[in-house]
Amino acid sequence: MTTLTASHTPTRLSRPRFALLVLLGAYPAITAIPCFVAPLTGGWSVWQRTLLVARMMVAAMIWGVIPGVQQRFRRFINPLVGEVD
């Protein structure tokens, strides 16, 4: 039989909180990346530019925004069971 300690207290993911924080982190990337890429890809077709921008955004989200949100706001997005809105 195991007993619950402070380090094993059950938590529950708050999807609305996580979504809000990811949105706040994604917005700057979604705004900045096309602005940065546009002058470098002036003669490209829309589909080519979009392919480059999409790759950069996915990389920013997977290796930057999402891990950053999970690390910095762990207690906010994973509150103890019973503390979720």
C-alpha cells in the first residue's frame, strides 16, 4: 500500500488555462515570423512562403512555446485535484 505525499499529490490538467497560455506564447511567433520572412522571400509564391513559415512556427511551438509554458506555469496549468475552475 502506498501513501500519498506532497510530491505525489494528484493533479489535473486545466486545458483552458493551458490553451490560454499557449495562445499568449504563440501570438508573438505568429506575428513575428511572417514579418521576418517576407522581405527574404519577396519573389516566392504564396505556397512556398507559407511552407517555410509553417515549418518555423511548428518548430517554435514544439521546441519553444509549449515546453516553456509547461515549465514556467506548471502549477497554474496542473493544479491540485479539487482546485480546478
